[in-house]
Amino acid sequence: MASKDFYTMSQSRTISWIPYGIVIGTFFALFFGFDFNGLYGQDAHEYYRHSRALKDFFDSGTDLPMFHWPHAFSALGALIGYTGIPILLALQLISLIAVLVTIASTRKIIQLFYNSDGTWLLVLGAATQVYFIRSGYLVMSDALCCMLLVLSLFHLVKLSRYHTHISFVLTVLFAIAAVFVRYASLPISFSFILFGVLYWTSIWKSSVRIFVLLGAAITVVVVVLMNNILFDRITAIGAEWSISNFFTMERSNGVRMDVNTVPNFLYIFSNFGHLGYLSFGVFLLPWLKKWNWKERYLWMSIGCYLLFLGGLATQNQRFLLLVHPLVLLLVFPGFQSLLVWLHQRRLKYIFLCGAVLLNGAFFYYSFSKLYGMHAMEKELVTSLEPLKDDKIIYSFYVDLAFGSYDLPNPTENLWDEDITFVRGNYAVFNPVIFSDGWEETPVWKNWRRLKAEHELKEVKELPENWKLYRIE
């Protein structure tokens, strides 16, 4: 009997490493097999640019460029750069480690909640779901913010059970740190801090509790008012948020108007059923009543965040990453009931294998498009390398990649207004992708003015319909 128990424990410990093995193995495959460095799209290049600028600032006090997002992620990459690790690799490793810590911390919370290991949910709902694990491979702040939120939740769970001062302090510290990695995490962080204060003061008399709550509220208001960027961001979001955005099928992506695939009131539930987040979510619906509704801070923080997202005009699956581990914790009892039901019918391993194959297929489909853009950016910059002079390149959308891959030419963004185009300089433009719906944007207005004022000579055909022009 003891031998059987030892075998079961050993088998459980072996299986528990599967989520981490999948995440790390995929990272090495992408990094060494496909030379993927985490740069994809404007946001990743902007974080990398800012991290390098911060290191220059630390070294010599050079002026910092404008940066609209919190500095914590890029600053951490700059600091790691002093160890000798290249900043680009440092930023990617931050994301990778953050995803691994998020999985480990979610496992710990599952153990506290349910006295269970949670390996299979972490495999099917996290380690093989592309929208979750890709955050660990990109030079973006999402994974780091998600990790801080889960660490805050972990200590909030401990606080709710043991009422220790250190758990309260760590709940608040991790929640605040998350906000200064991504401002959008504020609804979740505020929920954790609010419940943390309530649990922490629950052992005191009501008069003391009111005093502490009032002091905490004043402190939060002072912190927000003293941080102009955070205050401005809250004000801007408040002006954008509207109940009508829950139902509209049009959305603004910050550049132009697009048509949604689904309205916001459906989009915000992507964590519960989208192929990129929880491909088997529909199978959990029969056990809806068994989901963890008793932990109020869990479902209320999810609800607050989804209400926040639903009222915004922009849809982006990245935004939902922050709440995904919380959703897994919420649905875990239903998932366990599903596994028991399948096990009784000898369908458990068929389901597990089928879900992994489905997740893998969607990972390939989704990540291949992301990787295609990454490869295009690298190929495009390689095609421009023969220039390497002091001539300005006017461009949009791919211009940040020029700096990331050390093209020495100065650049000007076609989104800027009142550009003075100079003869002899270059323009990199894609007349195909910017032809539909961009007519009233500064990009297309600048392009029309450039063609009206100067003759353009096509110098080179670049990847994906991009073209290099010389201004005559």
C-alpha cells in the first residue's frame, strides 16, 4: 500500500511539471529554432526603445523620449541590462519568468482553495492556450502585470484565512505594483486592496475599522492626484467609457473605425470560451453552479474588470490576459466535475488529448500570423540596410522596427502633422494596407500631400507590399 502511495505521489510530481515544460520548451523552440526575439508590432518595439533610452538615461543622464505607458517593465529590462544580458533578451526573459511564476502561483491558490493540484487545468487552460502563453514570449508588459496580480491574490487568499499583517502588506504592494506596470489593471488591483483592508480590519472594533478605511481611501486619492499620468489616464478612460459600447458593432482601434466580430458584451467573456483562452469552456456550463462563487473577491474582481473593458470602444484579446488566471480559479470546481464525469465514462484521456490537439492547432494558426509580422519586420529592415546614411525615412507602423534593428537613418512618423518633406529623403509606405479606411487619418493625408508636392521614385519592392521611395 505504501509502495502504491509512493508511486502515485511520484507520478503526480512528474505530471505537475508538464505546464512549465510546455512553456519553456515552446520558448526555446521559438528562440533557437525560429530566431524569435519577442518583437512584434508597435507596442513591443516601443517598450524596447524606451528600455534602451532608460539605460542611456541611467548611464549619462540623456533626455528621455515621450512614453505614454508605465515605466516599470522597461525600467526592469534596463536594470537587468547591467548584468551583461542584452536588454532585448532581458525583456523577453522577464515575460517568460512572469508566466512561469503566474502558473506556479495559480497552482498554489488552487491548493489553498481546493486542496488539489490543478495540473490538468493549468495544462489545458494556460500552458497550451495561445493567448495566455504568448505573453511569455513577447516584449510587452502584460505577463509581468498578470504575475503581480496573481501574487497579490495569493496573499489576499492567505490574508482571508490567517489575518496576518505581512499578507496584507504584500497584497497591497503587489496590487499597486501591477498598476504601475499596466494602468488597466486598476479595477482588479482596487478590488484586491479593498477586500484586503476589509479582511485586515475585521478583527478590530468598528470605530477603528472606519478610521482605517477612511485613511486608506484618502491615501489612494492622494496617490492618484500626485501622479499626473495616472490621473490623466483615469480621466481619459472615464471620458471614453460608455454603456453603449457594450452593444455597438463598430469600434475604434485608435487609428480608424473597424467593425467588431461580436459586440463587447460577448467579447468580454472570451476567457470563458474563446479558442485562444479556454477552448473547452462550453463543456463547463453544465457545472456552472459548482463554480467558486463563495470567494467574493474572486468573482467581484473579474466582474469589475469585465465591466470596465465592456464600456471601452476598443477590443483587444491582450486586455483579457490580466483576468485569465482568476477565471481559471473561478471555474476549477466545474472543471473537476467535468473530469470526474468523463472518467466515469472512460473518456477522460480522450478529452485531454483532444483539447491539447485543438489548442496546439489554434496556437499554430494564431502564432504563425504573429510570427509572420515579426519576420516581415526583420526582412523589411534587412532590405533597407544598404541605405545606412543620414537621410530621413518617412513611414508609419513599421518605423519603430527600424530603431530596434539598428538602422541608422533618422525616421519621421507619418502620423505626425505638419511634416516638411525634404527632397532626397526616403519614404517607406504600403499603399495596399493603408488604402481602405485610412483616408481621413494623418497617415493618408500626409501621403497625399507628399505625392502632390514631390515626385516619388520607387527604389525597391519590399516584403508584404511595402515599397521604398526616394523623394525627388
